[in-house]
Amino acid sequence: MRKAFAALVLAIASTSVAGAAVREPVLKSVAAPHSYYWRELYLPQLTSGPSSATFSPDGRELIYSRGGSLWRQTIDPANDDLSVELTRGPGYDYQPDWSRDGRWIVFARHDHDAIELWALDLSNRVEHQLTETGAVNVEPRFSPNGKSIAFVTTRESGLFNVWIASFTEGKLEAAAPLLPLRESRVKRYYYAPTDHVINPSWSPDGKDLYVVTNREVAWGTGDIWRVPIAAPDTAERLIREETSWAARPELSPDGKRLLYSSYHGRQTHQLWLASRDGDSPMPLTFGELGDFDRRNARWSPDGRRILYVSNEDGNTSLWVQEVVGGARIPIESPRRRYLRPMATLSIAIHDEAGKKIPVRVGVLAADGRHYGSEDAWIHADDYFDRGRQTHEDHYFHCPGDCRVTAPQGRLTVRVQHGLAYNPVERTLDLGDEPQTIDIRLVPNGLPASFGASWISADLHVHMNYGGTYRHTPATLARVAQAEDLGVIENLAVNKEQRIPDLAWFGTPPFEADGVTIFEGQEHHSSYWGHLGLLHLKRFLLPDFAAYRHSGFASPYPHDGVIADLARAQGGLVGYVHPYDWKIVPEREKSLSHTFPADVALGKVDYFEVVSFSDPLSNDDVWHRLLNLGYRVPAGAGTDAMANYASLRGPVGLDRMFLPLLPLPSNTARGEALLATAVQSGRGFVTNGPLLGLRIEGLAAGDEIRLDAPRSVRFEAAVRSIAHLDHVEILVNGKAVRSLSLKDGKNGDFAGEIPVESSGWIALRAYADGADPWIADLYPYGHTNPVWIEVGGKPARSIEDARYFVAWLDRVIEDAAARDDYNDDAEKKATLDYLGAARAVFLEKAAEKAGDE
């Protein structure tokens, strides 16, 4: 259901309380689905290291993008190691290409809600804006004669397509698409029905463009094609291969060899060579241990060297490598000449005891640009509230001491350490001398009466998922420490044809300074619903199901089969990032999510109430199941692609707090303790507010037995880094008591609430709109239930049972209509399973109202 996340944002914007803050996607003019993939894997990102580069016409120099500026530097560091800044916004500059006459640089500038093309005249340092579309324009490439530029734009329909325009003296004219927009006949999930065309590069004679397009490709970015400029309708496919947005094919200067990036047969990108016609591709590089990426490659003008960007050290780095022999040199810049006066700010962060503490830091300068420390991994939020900001936040993780070089003048520093410390924002004037700022964080945790020790866990993280950076458990643990997160479940999962973290699966849990990282699996079935599979002993294959137009098109195995296989290994099974809107079975265009069926048949150990989805839509379904007596614990997982430069929130954005002492160093025992804690239904889930609840002195996961209806005493506490509009005591999903926070963030409460029938009680808190301290739709938290039994009767709700009968009617209808099962036995097994679940809810719906 994640495919509709942007639509959910727009729905919230139209239905939320008047004036409520709403987060909207970065570059919202792009209409391509699944923005969290194309924005990271395709569009340029702000990084402290290099992100793209171009050779000078004589091959002796490079111009590259780093820190959102363009820099010029000679290749031989023994000759000159000085890096000279050429541009500095406004906004961030990427993807330079150098004209063969040496005069012009064309590049892409991301400023506010658009990426436009600009040209820099190196003869006089004058910049010329080439496009003013309000859209996304990227990957500009000069034709060999310098008279045309090929580029990718979304100006037509919000979808990526290659255009060509004439270039004369800093002006772009007569722009037109290379290929007309067309729809493929195949059905797609991660990509739009209309084909995209990306990655243009010219043949040396200027007669052809090499591009990547997904014409009639169901799964993947597409294939490499050659398109004759004079007769584009005669385009021909050269290489049929999925490269996850990163191929960027380029013909050698002699016109004989085709260079591109591919992860074929492995989990990371390396450089490949094929003939000009795409014959017999062979890897040019292999990668030490094959555990890092080489991408954004370019030929030198003489065809003897290749430059590329690598993440072999975690952050990005730029290399020039000999084609013959493989000798390579790093392009480093120990000396830099900036375009404007800069100064150094040292940042020191301490906790309440004066101990240095790792944190998340954002630094915004008066020029409207964000800055990070020298080697920091800079991350960008993928959504932001345009009512409060003009652009998305950027941040990096600081171990407690860090230095940032930034423009002199006004500077804003934001510091955050998880959810149990108040965040800090400071504004200062940075002069021409080095300056130091000391920040002390103040804790704001729950009162000890609600538990003296808590451990926070993010049940859904992808350490590596094809992104800009390259994580190891050690680097991921440092991020968790900065986010005050104790446990990470790293879920290996496919991204198209690869599983980037597969090598780590089955390794012992990693422990470092209070952080434990467990290896698990996310099972991909965008038909039935995605599953989180924790603490497996063996990776389950296939990792996906119901992938139309592939060898895995069959809807079998359904999620119930996968759940049984996981539990046979002693694993936990959870439903992840479930719902982007409130589900009304009768109104859904189609419905195939089998979460209710798997709950009814006893397959589910937890449910991500707080996740990459809409919490209130999730809890609507969860509450209905609780009302029927199903004790499904709440879980929380960010679905963080942790090695992305652009991501929805950092690791630990969505987390669960469990009343558990720190996990022991004996990892096998620690794994068992965590599994028991998750299954116990204790604690709470949140993206911001900390919640404490006791009913008659008992906590979430406990059960109270009453002889007859009566009032029960409650104690509650709320601590929040963000403003909250609603704090509610829920009984069987209904708010029976609203609690008022004096400052909108914190409060302690006690009182009584009436209980009429068996069921559950919980505490929920949320805001009507977004908050700048929380990179989610809105602040939200929910405790697990305290269970109530009245008069020995079970919890019942005929209305909710009928709701799930209607739900499964729709699922059965859709599943029965599919014609791509491998055989009749698979179809029968699937429909029998769904029918059995429907019968369970039908029996509950048939209960006499008087028995409730």
C-alpha cells in the first residue's frame, strides 16, 4: 500500500484541521510513483563527497560536484592538489558536463521546488539559466560539436523523458523530446504506465543517443537502447538488463566500447564493458569483496582512463582508473579555494551529566544551504512542510564533537538525540575566526513510576538498499547511538533482482556501545502485503511473490505460507507499513491484503501500527481486531533505507519502547528476550510522544478481571518533543477521556474511567498536522492495550467481524480472478486458506447481540 503514500499526503492536506501543517514531497511536480526510489537512486543528492564529474577536453582536469557546489581540480595531485569552487547556488549544483571547446560547463541546479539547467562560461565565470520550467531537468550532456544538449526533463507530464535542444552562447532553444511518450502494455508496480527515458549520452559522431528506457519492462528501470537522432522510430535495444537507475551508458571516444554500471550477478554496482552494439558484456571492475558500488562513470577524452564515484569507504569518493592495468588514483582535495568567505564552527554536545553524546545535527546558513562536517554522510528529508520551510531539511550524525565549515554570517544549528531528550535550536553569527558552540541536552523521559528502564527498537531497517552510501553494522550502530536507539532489526530484502544486505544475513547479532543489530528478512508481496520476518535461521526463498510478467507471477505462496515457514524456524512474523488510508472494503477498487486472514488463523506476532504509512489508518484496522479479542501486539518500524542520502526520516523515526533492561551480551539470550518482549504486547509505539499508562496499577500487556462492569483507576503520563492536539484514553477503540496538556507536550494524569464490557484500554496521542522535529506525517504514539475481562465473557464485536467478512469477500474475489497461478493446486490452496479465515469471522459475526 506504500505506492499511495504521496496520495495520502494530499488527502490529509485536504481533510485535516484548517491551518494544520502538512508535509509534502520534495519535487512534488514529478508524477513518477514511489518517490523514495527514484529520488535517491536517480536524482542527484547533497553529499559531502563527490557525486558526479566530467573530464576536461584535454583530460588533465576534472570538474565535479561536492557539497552542492561545482569544483575544478587537476587530476595529478603531485602537480596541484588545490580544488577551486566554481559555483555556489542558490540551491545545489550537480551533474556537470564540459563542452569539447573547453568554454562551457552545463549542470543541473536544485533550487527550491525545481531542478533547472544552467551553463557556466569558464571564460568569464558568468552563469546562464537555460531552463525555467518549474520541473526537474537533469543529466545534461553536450553533443560532440557543442551545438546541442541532451537532457532529461519532467516538463511534459511529470515523468522522465529525454529531450534535445540547441545551445548557442548560453541559451537553450528549440527543445523537443527525443521520443514521444508511450504506454507499455505490461502492468507495473514500481513504475508509471508511461515509459520513462533516462541516462542520455552521445555517440562520438553525434548521430546516436544511448539511453535507458523501460519500454515493455514490468520490473526494473529498463534496458539500454541506441536511438538514431535522425530516425528515432528505428531505436534498437542493445542490452536487456536491470541496473536500478544507475546504468548511465557511455560510448568510448573511439566508438567501439560501451561503458555502463550494472549489478548483474551481484548485490552492488560495478563497471561493465560491451561492444557498441551491446554484445557480450563483461565486467571491467569487480570490487574487493564485491561489497561497494562504482557508478556515474565517464570516459577520458583519449579513452585510456575512466572516472567514477565509489562508496567503498562508506561515503562517496572520486577515482580515476586506467582501463589497461587497473591502476587508479583518488581525487582528494586537501586544499580548497572558496567563492566566499568561510569560517569553522566547532560543535560540542553534552548530556545532563556533562558527558559527550552522539546526536543528529542540521546546520543551515544564511545562503539558504545546509552544511555538514568534512566527511559526514549528509541526509535529506524527502518531505517537508511548505508552510514553515522553503526546502527540505538536511542533517548529519555527529559523535559529540564535530566541525563544520560554513559561510560567514547567520547560522542555525539544530540538534536532536532521539525522543527522550528535548531538541535544541541555536542561531549564531559566524565571524571570520573559528568559533565553538557548546550545547547541553536536557532529558524529558517518562516518570520512573512507569518503568525505570526502557529499550527502544526499530523493527524495520534496511542497512543497504542500493543508496548513495555503504553501511556496515559498525557504521549503522553509530547512527543508532546518535538517534538514542537500542535495537535495530536489519531486514534483508530484494530491490528488483538483488538483495543488497544478503551477505549479512545469518551473521551473529552485532553489538556496540548499547546498540544491538539483528539480521532478519522482509518478504515482498505487494499483492498480499509485506512481511517482517525476525530472527530467522535461514533466508526464505523466493523473497517475493505475485510479481506479474515474471517467473514469480503466481500469487502463491500467500503470506500464510511464508508465516508458517518463518515460524518453523522460530521466527517472528509481522505485517509492515500496512495502510495509507482508512480501508472501507466495499469502496476499494481492489483488495488483496491478507493481514486479517493471517490474524484469524494465528499467523501474526506483531503489526506495525507506526510505520511508513498512516498511523490512524493502521490503528483503525488494529482496533477492530483487538475488539474481537485478537491480542496482536503493536510494533513499529521506520522502513529506513539507511544508506540513502534522501530518506523518510532517520533510523529510529518509528520505534517501539519496551520495558526491558539492556540486552545481555549473550546475543542468543538477547534475541530470545527481545522476541518475548515484542510478543508480550507491552510498552508503546511512537514517532514522537512517550506514553505511560497504568490501569489499576497494571501496565500494557497485563489483564484485569472484573466480576461486573465498574469504573477503573488510571494513571497516565505524556512526554513529547512535538506539540500534540489529542491525548485520549481509549476503551475498545473509543475515546472515553480526553486529556489536556498545559504546554501541548507534557502532562501527568490520574482518574477513573467506566468499563462496561470485556475488551481493552490504551492511551493514544497525536497531532493534527506535521511538526518540524518529526520527519513523519504527524506526531503519533499508542500504547499496547491493557486487557479487560468483565464477567468472564470474551471481547466481541459483531460490527467488526462483519467488516472483516466484507474485507475477505473482496480478497477472495480478487484472488479467484487471477489466472497466473502455476497450477490449480496453488489456486485451490490459496482460496481454501482465505475461505477458512472468512469462516472464522463469519462465525464471530453470527454471534447473538445478547451474548456480547
